[in-house]
Amino acid sequence: MAKTLVFGHKNPDTDTIASAIAASYLLNQLGGDTEAVAQGTPNAETQFALDFFSVIAPRITTSADTETVVLVDHNEATQSIDNLSEVIVEGIYDHHKFSFTNSTPLYINAKPWGSVATILYYEFKQADIDIPSKVAGLMASAIISDTLLLKSPTTTAYDKPALEDLAAIAGLDDYEKYGLSLLKAGTDLSSRTDKELIDGDAKSFEIGGHKFRIGQVNTVDIADVLTRQSGIEAAMVAEDYEDFLFVITDILNSNSKALYLGDATTSIEAAFGAKISDNVIDLPGVVSRKKQIVPPLEKQF
Amino acid sequence: MAKTLVFGHKNPDTDTIASAIAASYLLNQLGGDTEAVAQGTPNAETQFALDFFSVIAPRITTSADTETVVLVDHNEATQSIDNLSEVIVEGIYDHHKFSFTNSTPLYINAKPWGSVATILYYEFKQADIDIPSKVAGLMASAIISDTLLLKSPTTTAYDKPALEDLAAIAGLDDYEKYGLSLLKAGTDLSSRTDKELIDGDAKSFEIGGHKFRIGQVNTVDIADVLTRQSGIEAAMVAEDYEDFLFVITDILNSNSKALYLGDATTSIEAAFGAKISDNVIDLPGVVSRKKQIVPPLEKQF
């Protein structure tokens, strides 16, 4: 058994799965003994990428049976494995805000870039280690996913060159065409229950004393998702969070609407400068939870 | 005025001052507009290095008058500037355990290496930026100081090559000879009051609910320092911490003794596997607060 587990956040997305696989490969090339695992099954978008590049999904586990771990694409305990406090975190590769406490010096490579796959791409370059074609394909998919094909405001100058090189390594002649197929694979919501919809990409945040749950789905038709509003709201109520924000993002036009259930309506309206009507708030131009949802909430609460 | 302040921890030591100067220089070469500052006056060892390489000590400030900051050699708010919560932390270069929370993605380069100067040395290499001779001299001094001339257990395989190259750049023909002079410069305790002794390198730690204050001095004669025990204890009592550990380290023989004042004698004895007699605990082979003092306390408390 590997000595160190490498994994991303709960409710894994494409960047979390791809980065765990890429980081594990890199660390093993550097002499480590690691295994990439995941805290859940791949979503439809990630499965599309795994199938496309013929990669088997990582083993699923929600607690570590090793003494040491490496975190990718997250650093907060609420998004990590159940027994995080009992293991030694040897390293973190991340691109989120931080809330991390431990008791020994460790390796951290955090950068405010579009995806962790981008950060890892430059780690491979620096260590002068070749990226296998399949791993490169997953890393390219991760950049496409997290930056919505380089259109999200989280995109930086580092992401495009990384994506272009990774696409070339992976043999993707037209990464835009592949990227659109990848993103659309994640928007087929018809087969998912209301509970699966709100849980799919949801993360918990402690913001100004409020326990926020923020979910997000990508779609090509927001109105179509909102036809399921009553069912989705019932599922949100059943989860019993203090504040639940469910963001529905139109990936073609880069807009969102969000469903909000909680007792802080006035503060939510103030945070985003818009009125909530029938629990729905309009968020024009908003596509990034990290850059356009969480910071206004942090500021307001 | 510079847009971003770069600074190390309170009670600055040589690595904190040198790393602030080096990081600021590096960031400015990369297009930034930063100024290295310090949270206090250089200690005798650091002043020896500054004088040797003809570098003026950084301006002293304990709060930022900029909107953005970069932290070196620390990440915990207790060791940082007073208004840390009001500014944006853009980056962290550190080699300590972590306890950091913020609200926006940032740049972190943390590695469990001997000194932050070592981490910065490889950042310069990676960015292909020449290190000026004076800056290299300070960085070499920082590595010597934090690793006790590569003899501390905190020393890693990365520190020696960095020190050798930096010494060459700085024109230090015999860095061991220079290093011994540097370390000895920090051990002339006769001119320092009891209060100055215990405050000099002290850091506050929250460990298992206990508010620890841990100070450390380097010496070439522990017994000589202990002739001042009653005065030192009076100064420790006056500072009114729950638990105060004052570590006296023999840099020539790599041993320590510590004075402990607090109500957790049994736990302290268990943590280090030794008896406390007349408030003094013997710590053979212990030279590193980070590696040999804090972790046993974290484990025990």
C-alpha cells in the first residue's frame, strides 16, 4: 500500500480528480510512494474526461489509512477527509483562500491561478519531468473545467500557455471543441435528482459566523433548471443548513441565477446588490463561486 | 511609497530580516513595488551581518500602511503586524507550521527547509534573477543562523548547496569562520537586561488551549546564563504568561537547558521525558524550537 494518499475536496470536480492523479504521478517520479484517491465518484463532466483519455477513476475513500497525506485543490478541514486531524499533511497544492492549521512545517504550493492543474503543470516543468499523454489530457480538462474554457474571471496569464501545451501533449488538436463537449457533458442535469443537483458541487463555508452551503451547477439553459425550483428548494430545506445558496450558471453566456434559502435575505441582497424575488437572485456576469460569490459574502458577513 | 510591505515575524531574527530584504528585492525584479520592513530592531547577530555586508536595517513598523502585504518567515497572526486582519496577504514564504486563514486566493511557497532564505534562493534560481552580493551575504547569514551552521536537525539537503552558492556570490571565502563569528555575535548577553533576554527571540504559541511563550537565547556557556536565573525568572513572572519556557542553547555543543514557569510542570516533564528541578529542565541534543520544542508540546497538550 502506498505510504501517502493524495486527494482533493469532497464532491470532487474535474480539477480535484485530475490534480490528485497528476500530483501523485509527479511525487512518485520524485521518489515518493503515493496513491491518488477521491472522496467521491466523478461527476458526469469528470467521467467524460476519464473516458476520453481511458483513465480509471481513483479509488474512493473518505478517511486516510496512511499516516501522511497530500491535499490538492483544497486546504480547509471542512472540505477534507474525516480523519484529517489524525494524519500528517505533508503537502498542499491549492488555489483557494486559506484556512489551515497544523503542527509541523510542510510543503505548500499555492497560487491564485485558474486551476491546480495549472500549478502542477509548472511543477512538472520545474522538476523537468515529462507528463504522460493521459495525465496531460486530464490536466487540460481540469483547466478547461475550472476556467470555463479560459473565460472565467479566475483565469490568469499562466492558464492559457499551460492548457495549450497540455493539449498538445495529450494530442488534442482542437481543445476548444473538446472543451465545449466536456463542459456540456457536465450540464446534462435531467438524470440527476434534486438532491444530487444541490449536492453535486456543494461546499461548506464558515463566513462571519454563518454556516454557508454553496452549491453550483453549470447549464446551457437556466430557465430549464428553474422549472424544478420547488423540488430543488425542498431538497435544500431537507439538508438543514443555516444559509444555502444554489448557483445556476449559464456556461455559454457567463451568467448565473441563485436560489437562496436562509434568514439573511437583506444581507445577501446587499452583498450582491440585487433583490431576491421568489428566493431567486439574478447574478449577471457571475460564474465563479471563488471569485464572485464567496468574497462578496465574506465582505458582507 | 511602496504598494506592498514585506516583513517577517515579531522579535526579528537574521532569517526574518534577510528574507524580507531578499523577497522584496526578488518581487521588485519581477515587477512588484514592495518595501522590506521589520517589526523591531535587529538583534546583535543580525546587526553583525548587516554591518559586515554594509546593509542598512529595514524601517521598523508594527502595522501596515499599505493595502497589501507579503509575509516571510511566519504565517500566524500572533507573530505578525497588528492590523493583519485589515490588509490583503498577497504572499507567504515560510518554513514553519501553519495557522493561517484569509479570504482570497494567494501565493504561498512553504517548504520544511532550514531557512526561508534557502527557499528564496531557489526562487531566485527558478526566476533566473541574479542575487546581488550584499543580499546573498545576508541570505547566507540567515541560513547559518537558522541551521546553526548546518548542524541543527532542521537542516535539509537543500540548505548546504544554497549556503555554498550564496557564500560564493557574497565573496565569503570561509563561510564556517564567518558563521562562527556571526553566531558568537548573538551570544554576548552581558549587555542585555533580563527582560531583553527573555523577549529577544520569544514567540507566542496557542498549544492545546494553553497560551505558551517560548523564548530562546544562544550562548557558548549555559551555566553563565543561569547565574542570572533569579533575575530572569522575575522578568518572566512580570510578563504574566500562562506558560513561559525560556530555552538556553549551547551552540557549540548543541545542547539546551530551559527555564519553565507555569502550572503544567507534569505535562512539560512528560513532553520532554525529563524532570524539572529548580524550574530548570535539561534538554540534551535540543537546539531547535520548531523541531524539538514545539512538536513535543503539541503532542502532550
